[in-house]
Amino acid sequence: MRYISTRGQAPVLSFEEAMLTGLARDGGLYMPESWPHMSAGEIADLAGAPYEEVAYRVMRPFIGEAFTDTEFRGAIARAYAGFRSTARVPLVQYEAGKFLLELHHGPTLAFKDVAMQLIGQLFDLALTRAGKRVTIVGATSGDTGSAAIEAFRGLSSVDVFILYPHGRVSEVQRRQMTTPVESNVHAIAVEGDFDDCQARVKDMFNDFAFRDTVGLAAVNSINWARVLAQTVYFFTSAVALGAPHRAVSFAVPTGNFGDIFAGYAAKRMGLPVERLIVATNLNDILHRTLETGEYRMEGVHPSISPSMDIQISSNFERLLFDLYDREGAAVALAMDELRARGGFTLPQGALNRLRAEFDSARASEEETSATIAAMFASNGQVICPHTAVGVHAADEVHGTRRIPVVTLATAHAAKFPDAVEAACGQRPALPPHMADLYERPERVQVVANDLETIETLIKDTRT
Ligand SMILES: *Cc1c(COP(=O)(O)O)cnc(C)c1O
């Protein structure tokens, strides 16, 4: 399998190269050259298999020659050994036809661990074999950062620098990033919002001199390997509910469009996915795009589901690439317009195709809190605010259709204790492995939202 850029002007890469590179040199994102197909028989055969086995079979066609079967199976086994559920991602019914897919049993209590734990293993295999060292830089609205730090702490082949918006992540999220003691992981608090952090990461990738000096690599949601690892749980959950014989819909709390794009990829591979429901909070660029056909930036509004407080959804570019018949030049033009004029309009054909697969719903802060309260009242489940945005969307869009709908439970409620307690009166406790989080000393650098300052800091502190 080879990987091509959404903007059509970057070198074609192997899986290993695309994984280690992250962002393409023409500013685009890497996409598989074609979608591998799984037959109905192959999908049916996944029923009852352990998560690791499904992961192996779903991802194998994308990996090419990058790893031997033994290496790849070993990496998968190590990645998920630390999850606190043997199912890895248990599926829980909460109402007739409605399910939660619990993706938060990894070390940092959010779904980002599912991909990041595997990426840590794959990076380490590839870099150690090549005798190389890289500097991983990532922007986070809260959960990617801790997941990356947790996946790479102590590995000798990498330094990790995570940029997060100063004062705009929850205390648990911040402490997960600032308390690890290993010297190869570094938290940077940027005076700005998440989009500023993401823009500085993109700037660093476009500064080729800096990029080559430090051996820059990315693991945030623009990294293809991350999207790929997330396709797996769409398969495990759909198969548990009767795929390939029965279709399933998914409601996905969405920020950067990574998780829901993984659902789209699973569908392209042959999984019978009926609807993909984009669930947004107040930061609703994707919901507005589906309604109006115009992708237009607005300011970022802080919310009680902070991991979705974004203005631009980076991975939407991957979908655009397919909606624009894989014409890199057309995608590049749209992205130029976004940068220059703050938005662009989808051509009618692309919009029709978007609407043919995706629905959307937006949850206000009140609706999010009300959903947390209703879930607790009806069956005693305490859910996080992001998950609540998804449950709200499943109710609003999906209603009482007979096809089952799975909402991705993207984080553990204990990551957002204040919002959860305010909504339902229950203060969720941290699991035992994190019980002393509030006592651990913190280590963080606060910096201005300025490229040169951040680049200098990275050059000077890498080990
Ligand atoms: C990152 C995150 C999201 C959004 O996921 P995307 O892949 O960026 O769309 C939703 N919920 C939680 C808890 C997250 O950490």
C-alpha cells in the first residue's frame, strides 16, 4: 500500500514513511492510494475474535512491508495489554437499540490511547531498527497530549513536545501531561487557543530547516497511522451487533474529524455502516457545513467538552479529497481559500455525497448537561460531556429507527469531574492507577504564541 497527499504535490510514501512523517510536504495529509476491501465473509469471520486479532486483520492490508507479521502482532499485543478491560473496548447497551462503545479503558482514560499506544510501539520498532531518533511535536485540546506522553515516555528513540492551550484544558488533562517524570517528554503551555497550537505545529512542519534539524514527526490526528488504528473498533462493535448481515449507525463526538473519518474508512473497506452522525458542541463548523454547504471558520467557544473546542477540523481535508474525486489540486484550492478568506463553499455534487453518508447534530451546553443527567437518572451510568454530545446526537438524528446506533464513549467521566458533578450530582472518582494524580509535582513551560520562541525552546531542551 502506498500513501498519497490530499494536495497531490508531495512524494508518494510507504506506510512507515507516512507514519513517521505525519504532515505531507505540500501541506496535505497522507491517504491510502486505494481502500482495501474486506468481503462479507472476512467480516463475518471477525465475530468472537479477540480485539487484537481483529486489529491485526483490519490493519494488515495498510501496513505493506513495513513490519513482519510477528513484529506487527507483537506491537498490537503490547499496545493493548495495559487496557483495564479484556474486551479492550466494551460495548454497553443503555436503551433499546442504543449502545455506548467504551473507548476509555486505556492509561489516560480517553479514546486517543487506542491509537497512540499502538503508534508508540510502531514508532519504536521502526526507529530502533533504523538507528534513528525523532522529535515528536503535537498540539492537543487535552487528550491527545497525555495519550502521546503516556505512549512515548521513556522510549529512547524519541523526544515528545506537546503544545496545549494555557488554561483551557481540564486539571486532570493538564496533570496527565505535566506530571510524568521521564526526561524525554515535555509539556508546553501556549498562550492561545487550540487552533493556535495546531497552527504552530503546522508552521514547524512547513519550516523545512527546523523540520530537518530536529527530525520532526507528528502523532496528532493528522497522522494516518492514528486514523487507521481507530478503524478497528468500528469493526469490533458492528460485528458484535450483527454485521455484515445487519447495518449499524455511529454517533461520533467530533472535533478534528479523526475518529469519525476512521468510521468512514471502515465503511469504504466494506463494513455496512448506515449513517455516520457528526456530533458537535457549540464549535459546530461541521454541523454548519452539512446544513449550508459552506465550510466557514468562526471563533472558538470554550465548552464543557473541551476536547472538541476547535475551529477547523483538520481531518475533514481527507474526506474532501474523496468528495473531490481525489483531485489534489481542487483540495489545495479549497484550503487556500480557507486560509485567505476564512471559508469555502462545497460544490453541489460534493455536498450531495457528503449528505448521503453523514448526518449531524449540535449540542448546546444545556443539552450536554441535560443528557448527562438523563443518562444517570435512567440507568445509573455516569458519562463524560463529550460522550453526552454524542448521545444527544444519536437521540436527535437517529430517533427510534430500527438500525442499532452506537455512540462512541470517548472519555471516562473522571477526566471532567466538575462538569459531570454539576450536571448529575455525582463526582466520578479516578481509577486506582491515577488516584495520586493531584499530589504529583508538575513540570511545564508557559510560552507566548510565537513560532520562533517555541522552536528555540524545542531545540534547546531535546535530550
Ligand atoms: C479528541 C477527542 C474528541 C474528538 O475526536 P476527533 O478525532 O478530534 O474528532 C472527542 N472526545 C474526546 C474525549 C476527545 O479526546
